[in-house]
Amino acid sequence: MNELEEVARQFEADLLEFGAARAEELRIKYLSKKGIISKLIEKIPTLPPDQRRDFGKRLNELKSRIEASIKQLAEAQSDRVSFEVKLLDNDLTLEGKRPPVGNKHVLFKARDELFEIFKHMGFSFFDGPELETDFYNFEALNFPPYHPARDMQDTLMVGDMVLRTHSSAMQVRALQALGVPLKAILPGRVYRREEVSARKYPVFYQFDALVVGEGIGVGHLKWTLETFLSAFFKKKVEVRFRPSYFPFVEPGNEVDVRCVFCGGKGCNVCGGTGWLEILGAGLVHPKVLEYGGVDPKRFSGFAFGVGVDRMTMLKYGINDIRLLYEGDVRFLSSL
Amino acid sequence: MRFAYSQLSRFWKEAVSWEQVKAYLEKHLEVEVENEIALDVAPSVKLLRVETEDGKHVAKDENTTIPIQTCTLEEGCYVAVDLGAGDIPTARQLGLEELFAADEPIVFKDANCVPLKEYLGLPDTLVKLSVLPNRGDLSHVFGLAREVALGLGLTLAEPHVSLDVPKGNGRVSISTEGCLVYVGLLLEDVRVTESPDWLKLELAKYGQRSINNVVDLTNYFLFTYGQPMHAFDFDKLQGQRVVVRQARSNESIITLGGEEAHLDENCMVIADEFRPVAVAGVIGGKESATTPETKRVLLEVACFAPPYVATSSRRLGIRTDASMLFERGVSPAGQTLMGLMFGEMAQKMGMGTPVALWIAGSEQSSKRVMFDIDRVSKLSSLPTQVFFEMVQKRGWNIEGSEVVIPSYRWDVNLDDDLADELVKYVGYDAVPSLPLTEYVGFSETPTLAKERRLRELSSQYFQEVFLVSLLSDRDVELQKLTEVVAVDNPVSMELAFLRPNLRSTLIKAALLNQNRFKENIHIFEIGSVFVPDGNGVREERHIGFLAKGLYWESALDRETWTYRHFKGLLENIFTSYGVSLEWENHQLPWAEGNYGGVVKYGGFVLGEVGIVKSQICQAYDLKGTVFFAEFNLAVLPHEVNKQPQWPLKYPYSWRDFSIVMPVSEPVSSLSILFEGEALVREWTVVDIYHGEKIGNGYKSVTVRAYMGEDERTVTSDEVDIAARRIIERIKDAGWHLRS
């Protein structure tokens, strides 16, 4: 009995000492014809008959255990060899095997940040066609055919349709579709009759914010602008209004924010003025409300238009609008 | 508009700095200061008289003269001399090239020997302003001065006149709604000459060149008082009378520009007894214009209504300073005063003698605007008393529910306009910020919702781009696009057509990247495409994907995109979106050979997938294989209810079947093998083999069918029975098992 236990202990020790590299030597020592196990088997007939059966059984168990251990050791050895053949793969300094990765356009990253803010403020989202009727793009926005403000627009025409020149073209559509009270963002592509340059582009992306309800006034416009601009630039921004004129708002104004880069001291981004021109805004003209089926005596509202490209360029310090719209992947994937 | 600050400030009794005025303008009025140029010269620059007959010397003092080297001047005129440097500088050298011919000395005919600084009233500032088109009343110096005086509490020097001439009517008349007032001033003994120095200087400050005394004086009134005027040669007016009327359709006129303009009833004209002699408010006629021989002038001082002038101007494609001002709104009062002022100045200048003044229509100095004080207060977010304070400060009157305001305020007609006026009056800083408190339920247009979902999913694998949706004539030709919508008035042929699909512009983006040494790209765009549809145009919102170059980009693993790589990513996107799509092999006009297919959702065609034809790529010199897919968002559902997949409680068994079938048959046709097999939970292709053992034209497809039950472990007997049925079906389908 003790002999078997002795062999088992001896094997454990040898297993550690010989290791995987010498698995074959270990096999010879224990399992070959002249190995330790064979010698023990030869010993069985010499034992007293009442011990043979039990000894044989335990010897078999020991043999199986040793065989299994040596087999495992041999397999580990061959795995290790093939592993080391593929040695290259364990060099972490080598570049990884990367599946194709995508990225949202920086314009839409900025847009979606803005949308998130407006969503929290309770705004809905509404869109309309790019190829628009003259009615929604001009007439319903209080641009009569002879109106001098039409000179400010340079419009691409397709038959009796126009490629919408501003996201405001969706204002009357939204009023007609959603009714009042209304708080909505109207996003989309707009077109101008322009050649491509660093500052001008024939196609760009903007949205209108439109709020109509009872008792809405300039103060609500001011609060909304301050709130969303502060949230977007992640600091409390100072807003400045300059009187301006668009036929579809009255009062109308241009809105500047105190330059978020230099704090108003004057820098490259704000052109030294300390102010960033951000957007045009105003109270919805009663004619527009009427076209939208809303009683201007009871309801009033405000609207403002945000150039998403302008906001993106400000936020990411991009100075050439072409980078946004030409599709250069090296540039776009970096942001 | 451009002017010198002194031209503005002379209308105020008090002295105010330009900085103060500018701050007020920008904050309270629809005016933008575009540019300002400071004007000043050294006191040592003095005007000296050309004393010698040869015109080559000026007298410095009684004893000395300074020679003029650059030119010859008339004796008796005055030239600016720099006594410090002892030479005669050019206007540019003095920094006055905005006012005088840049490379010539500054010369006056009737001046004194005074410092130039004093003569020109320097220092001064040249100001360039842009006024928004609703404020005709601010588009001239007097109007600006009037408004600033109201705002800053200054005393305005109102224009006045001492001259009086006999007034009458009959020589001028109005027969159109488009003319409110028409005043005609008759001048006799007219002498058309060069303008005096002061008038030239006035116009130079306005940025205008001098033409002759008559024209210059009318321009002076245009830019100073915002009153366009026109001088007819009275003796060339047949019947010696004029009428304001709409033109007749067969009439025409030779304009001052020398071109013949064909008129119609949309054009408002001034006509003599027989023919149009001017396009009202836009441009005069050549035949009735003043010439150096003119002896009698009929001066027109009128107010034409904005839409009428705008319509004529657009109809003829002619824009002038006068037409632009009329479009913005000229005061419907003051025509008589302006006519008389012109007469008085003409008389002083020796230009002619005013003898008669004819008036048609009537001047209206005020107008009434209905108002609702509560609405004005709500719109402006300001208390009502501020409105009454403004009314009082402005000198307006309230009569019942109406406020009486000056007629030159064409822009004020509604409560909203009064609210605008009120907000400008107090300044936006004084308006309180009021939070939006009303709850409005959330909604999102389905297209926007779909775009949002697709953008999130697609941008995991593809770089999003945003491209110009316009194509060039060359693109249309190279891509053989037959169904395209043309823009009627393209800015150039580069941007002349609307894209009929996203492929047309994504290919261009691939080329741009290739030209910038970026060969490996995988991009997508969401945008509108435009397809001719009967007589109209159908706009569809699409998503397009393009991949090209390497799928595994790392140098060690370089592996180009394959059909299945591309489809795999699309499957990921749409599976995450929550829809399962049907993919069918299908030849496509734009796709290479058999590398094309249509994708369906719910039986409707969602889009197309394929490899772009090499002819198209070659036409653009686009290298490599270009994988492309485009889908119509309208076909996708906007809300998808995903079904949860509960954790698997009992293991599935599986069986492999190697089926020999013709190469041309799509593997999707194997689905018939498993139809109705409740035990088969999913099946997948694990191997495809082509080779001699199978025979030409055949492939061996090994499919693995997973079988199981939700509530128990399946037995091998059940699996065997199902497998036998499947093998029967293989035979029924005309295929056989690979032995």
C-alpha cells in the first residue's frame, strides 16, 4: 500500500520537476515497458491473494491518473509550441485588427446636441420638403411678389417650385399640421443660388424654432435664446439683440452672443468685435399666423433660425464651410 | 448709403459725437454701420491762389511763389499746398481720395486762402451704412437725423423755405393709384453748367460724381432729404403737360441709359400728351432729358407707392437709387416744400428762375394706426405705460383706439409694428426674460424619427457625409442619368441638376477622397433625392452607403471589401433597426453584371445593393471596386416593436446537410427545406464547396439546422425524424445530398 502512495508522491514531484518540456522522459520513467508502473504490475503475482485484487484496482487508478497527467502535459507542450509560432500576435505594440468603424457627421453631432436641449425644453420636431412651393417659402411668410426683401434672397427655381431658401418655409406647414399651442423645431437642408466658397455654400443646414401660444412676447424669445445658447456653449451667455427686418417677423432682430471664446475682449473668432453673430429672430408676423390658420388676435409667437453649420463651426473652431459639406473622410472622421 | 458725419450732425442744434450716434443707431434702429473712415489733414495744408498767367505758380505770400510741377492750373483757382513740405500733394497723399480724384491736386474754383482743414470742416468721418429695406424713412441723411434727434433728445433743424411761387394745377395730373402726390416746379432762364464747388463737395461726401448743376441738385435732395426728383426739359414735353399713368402694352421708351424699354400696364409712367417720358420713380426718358441747351425745366417732386415702383423696376430690370428709395417708401408729404427749396437754391445758384408750381394729389403728413394696448404690451413684454411714454416722446397722438403717427413711417401699420417700435425705443436690454411655461405634447415627424434611428446605427460602421444635392451637366453625362430634374436658373453648370439618387453624389465624394489620397472609405448619407414624376417632381428621402478599398485596413491583414462584408454591415444596421429584410439577386442598370440585388421590406422594394459598374468608375477615374446600397426611408416602418428573445433553457441539437445544387440557384431557395418544420429554430450555411467531385455548374452547400423545443430537451429520435423529412424534401426539390 505504502509503495503505491510513495509512487504517487514521487510522480507529483517529478511532474513539477520535469515540466512540459520533458513530458516524454516522464512517460518513459513511469509508463514504458521497463517503467515504474510496469514493475509494479509485475509485482502483483507475488502478493498474497487477498491483497492482489485491491492492489490491482488502485494501481490501475494510479496508472490512469499518470497517463492523463502526462497526456495533458504533452498537449500543453504542443499548444505552447504552436502558440509561440504565432508569436507576432502577442506584441501589443502592433496595430490591432480593427473592423470598419463609423462616425456621425460633426454637423449632426452639433445639431443633435442642440436638439437634445430643445427636447428638454419641450419642443417637438417637424420637417417638410426641400422642393417647396412659392407659397410656403415666400407668400405665406409675408413676402409679397414685389417686396424689397425678396431681393435679399437668391432662389433656385424648378418650374413653379423653389428649392427652399430657409427652414422658415416649414413654419406655416407646422402651424397647419400641429396647430396651437406649438413648440417645434423645424430642421432641414436649404438652398441658395451661390457658388462654392469658404464662407458661402449652395446647400446648407439650418433649423427654425417656432413657438406659438397665448401671450407669447419678446421676453419669451429672449429667455429661450439665453437658455438654449447657455446650454449649448456650456456657460451663461450674454445675448444682444439688434433691431432688424425680415418680412415674416415683427419685431425682428439679429441676435449676437458675447464671444464665448474671448469673453468679449475681441479675438479671431469674433473678428475683434467681442460679439458673435448667431441668428435672426422675431415675433411671428400676424400674416404668417393667419396663413397657418391661427387667430393672431388671440395667439402670438416667436421664431428664430439657427444656422447649424455656423454653430458647428463655432463650437469646433472650423473656419472653412467647405469642410462640412464636401465629404472629406479624413476630416470628418477626426471629429 | 454713404455720407460725412458733418452732413448728418448739421441737422442738430446740439453737438454730439459720432460715437454716441453710432451706439444709438446700432442698438435702436434697423441700421448697420458697415464702414467708417476718419478724415483729417494737417493745419499746414492751405488753399493758395494760382496767381500767374502760366498757371504754374501759387503765391505763398506777397513775395514768394511756389511752382506747380505736376500740372497746369487756371489762374484764379485755389489749390491745396502743403506749406510744411513746400509742395502740392495729391488727394491720396492727403488721405482724401474718397472725396477727390486720387492722383490729382485738390483744386477749388471759388474758395479763400484758408487752411484746407477749415474749408472742408475737418475733422470729419465718412460713414457707410446699410439700412434694412423696411425703413425708407432712414435711408437718407435727414431721416436719420430726425430719428436720432428723437432718440437722443436733440433739437432738429427742420427744413424751411422763404420762396413762394404761384401755385396751380392742370399742367400735372394723376390717373393711377400708384401716385400719391405729384408736384411740378417750372423753372425758366435755366442755365445748365458745371456745379459750384460746395455742391460738388456735398455729392463727393455722398460718394456721387458731379454731372451738372441740375442733375447734381436733384441728387442732393435725393441723398439729403430722401426725395427723388427728376428734371424734364419742359420744351420737349408735347402739350406741355404731364400725367402719371400706367403704360399701355404697345408703348416703349428710350431710357436715359440709351436703351429701349418695352412697357406694359405693369409699368407706371410719366407721359406727356402723346407718349411716356419717364418710368415713374425708376428712370427718365432720353428724349425729354435736360441738355446744355435746355431753357425751361419741369422739376418732378413726387411720391409714388412702393409696390408700383417695385413692379415697374422688376418688369424692366432697371434699378436706380430713386427706385430703391421709392420701394422702401418715400414720405407722402413735403413735396411742395422740397420743390420750393429746390427753386430757392436754383435761384441762388443762378441756375434758373422758379415761376410756377403745379400740384396733383394731396400730401398726407400723418397716418392713423389702430392699436390694442394690451396686445402691444403682451407682444413687447413691456408695461403699458412705457408705450404711452414713447407716444409722448415721439410727439405722436392718441385719438380713441388710434395712434396718429407721421406718414413717413410706412413700416408701422399693426400692433406688432408698434410693439417693434416700443422694443426699439426702450432697447432690448430693458425687456425682461420670461420663461416658457405652457406644456405642449411631444411629437416627431416620422421621417425625422427614422433618420435619427438610422443615423445612430449607420454611424457605428460608416462615416456620415453631407453633400451638395446638386449635380453638374458632366455628372449627368458620365453617370448616364436619364431621369434628372434640371434647375431653371443654375448659378453655373456645376450646380445645374438635382440629384436623382444618393449614388450620384456619393460617387463624387469617393472621388474627392481618392484625390486626397484616401482610398479606403466607407461612407453614408441621408438626404433627399428628386425624381421626375409626370409633370412634377417627386422628392424622396433616402439613405445611401458606399464602401471601397480595404475592409481590414491594417497592413498585416489587408483585405478588400467583399460583397458579404458589405451586406454584413447593412444587416447589422437593419437588424438593430428592428426589421428583417428580403434580399434578392437582381440585375441593376447601375450595377456590375450579376453583382446586384434588390432589398424588400414587407413585400415593398426598400432599395438596391450592388457593385457600381466599372464604366461609371472609369469615367471618373475612380479606382477599385465600389460597393453601394441605397434605401428609400418611406418604405421603412417608423416604429418597430421588437420581440424579446428569452434566455434558452434547453439546448438545441443540430444536423448538417450537404446539398448539391446548381451554382445559379441562390442559397435562400434552401429555405423551402425547413418550411413547416416546427423543430427547426434557425438554419445557416456553414460551408460552400465547388470542385470536380461535384461537377461543373454545381455547388455543395452545407447547411446546419438547429432544432429544439422551448420547454424541454429534444430527443435524438425527434431530430432524426425531422432530418429524414428534410432529406426527402432535398430530393423533391431536385437536389441531392453530397455522398
